[in-house]
Amino acid sequence: MDRHTARMILAKLTALSVQQIEFTGGAPELNAHLPLFIEQLAEHKKHITVRTNLTALAMPEHASFFELYQKHGVKLVASLPCYLPENVDRQRGQGVFDTSIAVLRRLNSQGYGSGELELDLVYNPLADVLPPDQKGLELGYRRALHDLGVTFNNIVAITNVPIGRFKESLTAQNAYGRYMNLLQQSFNAATCDRLMCCMLISVDYQGFVYDCDFNLALGREIRGFEGKKFWGIDFSCFTPEITFDRHCLACTAGSGSSCHGRLIAAQEALAASSAS
């Protein structure tokens, strides 16, 4: 992201009444303008969330983010796809689990996950299955991480969306069709009015807008706003049609899935499944 784009997005964000603003990636810390965003949005009393992969914070050049996040009460949503070291390292690279735990301990020492500062951890399955019950999963995380001296607020369970490298992996294993059948058979209509694409938009590093970060990853801009920049849109009359495709089934399967975890309680999902 260049500085002009950062300034234009920032000016639009501060002018809008929207209060919830999240930064995602990749690793948001790699955006040279993230400190500017945080400082300016905090001045305007916006609620800021950063979705970090933790390992970026372990890099010496990013050490200043610990103080910056703490100073402005930034909520952190951190990727830790399992509480077993071998599973995390298999998915994200050798040594990532130990690095992540070290960063989490430092965040805990600053009040994250154990005080007023919010720290959620993100789980996603290692295979072509749906996430288990989020409540039970959270208990498993708490037991395992307590032994490592780590505390957190919530577990966010996200269903793997069949795009990008995950889709390539499924295809290579001849498992893509099976996974899509699982998503379709697990469709839950009760999730539809809670889908994140109904209540957020994603803005990319150039300022173009998308229904969600999955459509962003696919390069599918919001219908009717292709080629238009975030700061040039009049949001007082912004009611575009959402672009759906087969990958959207991931957000509607079982208990549903969003950037903040399940959409409905497990009991609701079971009831809806029984009714259908």
C-alpha cells in the first residue's frame, strides 16, 4: 500500500460513522502505514482490531507494535491453528508453534488475554473437515495452553474456504469434490442472515472494495463498484448485490463461519439440521 492510498482510506474511515475497523493480511504489521492507521483511528475513538499471525511480531523490526497495540487498546485476533506443536508446525512451518507461544506470553505480560486487553486465537482445521464445536475446542485450548503459561479470551473457529492453496491441495488429493459435498450437505439456512458479507466490506491495498476477504483473494470486486476506490463511494446509498459462488458454502455449513468464528450456537445448528 502506498502512502497516498493509506491517507485516502484513513480520511474516509474517520469521516464515516463506522466504529469497527479491522486490519488483516497476510501480516498487517508488514504494512508500513499500520502505525499511522492505528494512531489516527484511535484519536477518532474507533474500535481497532488487528488480525496477526504472531510470527511477524517476533521479528525485531516489528517490536514497537507491542507498545503501540497496548497503548491504544487494540484488540488482537491471533492465528494459532492448533494447540499441538506438531500440527501447527506442519501447517505453518517448523518452529512456528514455539515462536507463537513466546509472543503470546509477552502479550499476556502486557495484559492481553488476562486483563482488559482482548486476545482471541484462531483455529482452523488441518484437513477437509468442519471445525468441531467451538465451546469444546476452547476448553481443549485452555487446558493445553495453561500448561504453557498462556491465557486468552476466546477461540475463533473458522471453516476452511476452498480457494487458493487449500483448493489446490484438495484438488491434488482428489478431495475437492468430497469437501464441496460436505459443505453442501452441511448447509444451514439459519446462518444466512448472519453472514459477514451482509455487514462488512473488505478494502485491498489499492483501495478497491470486496464483499469479503475471500472474494478479495479471488479478485472479485463488489458488483457495480468494479474499479471504484473506497474513498470515492457514497455509503449513504450503498446497497450492492453480494456476489456468491460455491466457496460461500463454507460460511453457511454447520454452525456457520465468519472472521469472528461460528455464527450460531451448536444447539441451533443441530436443531436446524434435524428440522431439515
